[in-house]
Amino acid sequence: MRVMVLVKATKDSEAGAMPSEELLEAMGKYNEELINAGIMLAGEGLKPSSNGKRIAFDGSSRAVIDGPFAATSELVAGFWLWQVKDMAEAVEWAKRCPNPMPGPSELEIRPVFELEDFGESEAVEHHRKLGEKITENKI
């Protein structure tokens, strides 16, 4: 199963504070463990929401909202995409993570929908073919 592991933002990350050299080294070692175990598929840190935009939808209407965004605890500062056997394995790996922020912080683990979750249909087959194209583009 694939899971998205979200690193929740903090006041420091939203202020643009960069991680210390010690944290960068610790995260590098942790990411190396994830890669060597075949767990990590992708992962990146995100710039503060002041660098971001949101697109609000209402029917056919679209509105662009400039960051920064309120409710820091609901924002994401980074992510990993992992391949694990089950949620218990994801939790065990997450508990091994160095604290990703100075001070209190949180990780959120969410299962990723797989195409098989949607049954069979022409739309699902179209999405399957799109996934194959993405894979081809990475080669």
C-alpha cells in the first residue's frame, strides 16, 4: 500500500526558517534508511505558504488566493510518498523519524487511493493508461 506522510507546518516553517545542519544530516540518514528499505518513493520539503497560491472552485468559477494562509497547524511543510505493507509499518517508520521541526511537530499518514479501489470502468482504464504514460516520462 502507498501512503502519503505529511509533515505539518509550524510557525518556524511558515516564517521560512531553514533546518539546521544537524537536522539536515539526520533527515538525510533517515531518508537513506527509507530508500535502502525500499519504502521511500518520493519526498520533499515545501516552501512557506507565503510563496503559494490556492485556486478556489465554485461551479465554473475560479478564484486565485495568494498566500500566506491562516491556520498554520493545517498547512503542510513537506511530504514523503512511501510504499509499505500496511499502516502499522508506516507508523513504525514514522516513529523513527527525527523531529522534523525545532520544537513540537506532527506527521500525518494518509493512505493513497489505488485504481483498484474504484472498480473497473472506462474512466479507470483511462487513468491506468495515464499512469503508464507518467512512468514512461520518467525513463
